[in-house]
Amino acid sequence: MRISPDDITRHSLWKNPSWVAQSLDMTEGMRRQTGGGVMVKCPWHAENSASLSIRLCRDGIVIAHCFGCGESGTVLALVAAKNGLNNYGGDFQRVLEIASEMVGGDVPRLGLFHRSPVPPPEYPPRDEVAFLWQSTEACSSQMSGWLSSRGLDPFHPGVRWLGQAALWLPDWCKSWTASDHRVLIPLYDSDGIMRSVRARCVDKNNKRKELAPSGFSAQGLVMANPVALSLVRNAELAGDVVISEGGPDFLTMYGKPNTAVFGIFSGSWSHGLARQLHGATVEVRTHVDKAGEKYYQEIANSLPIGGGTTVVRSTLEHGYKDDNEALQHGWRPW
Ligand SMILES: [Zn+2]
């Protein structure tokens, strides 16, 4: 008899949260909760005390939720996390195999299922992103005073200019030329595939400084220079890694030799990217404020522990007390 992923997650052994913790080797520091649930250390972020709750929900499925980093999922997500796999896409068959071995069941064949069970975030259609990119040109000093006003090279290789040339534009960016959101920065997923763009307004009086494709997710997407792209595409770690916050600082760091430079904004950071940085010296350049502190913590907590991975927060290291002081040392907040 063929069994489905749902059959596995509903297997009777997995209705017992402490058995789940035991079978996944997660009992160190485990605390029992009223109602049969347990608290254990989270497999998605590094922590010293247990903040991951595993409990049986009313629909008969065990759910894990971390109060520290906010991740959650079924036993399959836990099996994936503990084995360094994704619980969707190409890894999913392996996750099912491990999970069914654990409960002594048959291995389901992924071919039976038409969709991956955890749908990836919805980005703009890839051909439309590609079309938009082909409709752009290199920036120049006539085009973007914004780059120069930020002390950036007007011919910066990391950005493109959305001109009048395009006769047709996708619905999600039709208004961008009218509102002068013309400087485009490409966004990549953790495999280095271009998935979307951010558009920066060149009109100083426009309050909406920046736009993203309306109606689509940008979750898990980052800005990346060529060294960073080669890192995520070919798993080639050639030098140091810099993670910067926001467009201008990313563009400032873009040309640093032998350095993989990533740029993040809210929602960018992903465990998929964190896994790619194993063994790297990672410099996190975030602003000296609450949001910057949150980004730093999120990144530092998600990076693989050991194996030579080092994380440095450059603002703290240099002792800047706020953004103004950091600005005097070459920082460019939005
Ligand atoms: Zn967590």
C-alpha cells in the first residue's frame, strides 16, 4: 500500500510529543508541558534554553513552534531541519524516506504528488522579471542623480535604469516610470536565481522612496554582488562575506574585492541562505538602531555553529554610537 506524507505525519507514534523529541535526539534540556506537550531546543536557531514547543493539535497532527525565532512546522519540518534538508522541493523525497524509516513504514514515492507540500513564496512570473530586466539599461550620470547624491558611482554595475524604451511593462510595475521609480536593484533567491527587483525613486520629493512588485512576496530574496552570486550558485566560498542593510550600503560595499556582498531588508533573511555560509567569516553591517539589532540577532542565530563560521557585527566592532556617527565613517543609511 502506498502511503502519503500526510499518513506519515499522522502516524500514531508521532502523536506523542516526547517520542518525537526522543526519536529526533532533541531531549537535551527538554521540559514537559501540561497537556502532553514538550519544550525543547529549536533546530532552526541556536539557543541555550528550550523555546520550541512540540504539541499535539486537535486535528491529530503534532506541530512544532519556536517562540524564539518564530519558525514552525510538522514533524516532517523537524526531520528536515535535524538533517539539514528543506522540507520541500528536491530534498522532500529524502525527508520522507528518513521520516518513514523512523516509524518503520513504507517509503512514499514523491511522484504521486503534484505539488511540493510547502509552497514556496510567490514571486513575480520569471519571464516577466526577465523581460523587465531586458528593458533596462546601464545608469549614467544624466540618469540618476540619486546615485551621485549618495556618493555612489553613477555608472554603478549593480543597478539598472528603467527608461522609456519599454512599450509594454508587467502589471506589477506599470506605474514605476510615471512615479520615477527608475533605479532597479535585482533580487535573488538563495540559489542565486533572479526572482524580483526593488525600484528606487529618483525624485527626492516623493515620499515613497522605494517600491517592490505589488501583490508578490519578496520573502527570502536578497541583493547580491557577483562574488555572492557565485557563492550561492556554485557553493564556492572564495573570501569573506558581508551582509549589509538596505540598498545604498549594499551598493557601497558592492565592489569590495574577493568579498561576497549581500544586501538585506525586512523579510530577506532565510535559513536557506544561512546554510550556504557555512565556514565563512561573516561581517554583518546593520544600522545602529533597533531594527539593525534585530537583523543582526536573526542572522547570528541562524548561521551554522562551528565549522569555522564566524560572525562579526561591524558597527559594534567599530563602536559607532548611532547612525550619524556611522555616516561619518562611510555609512549610507536610506
Ligand atoms: Zn527557533
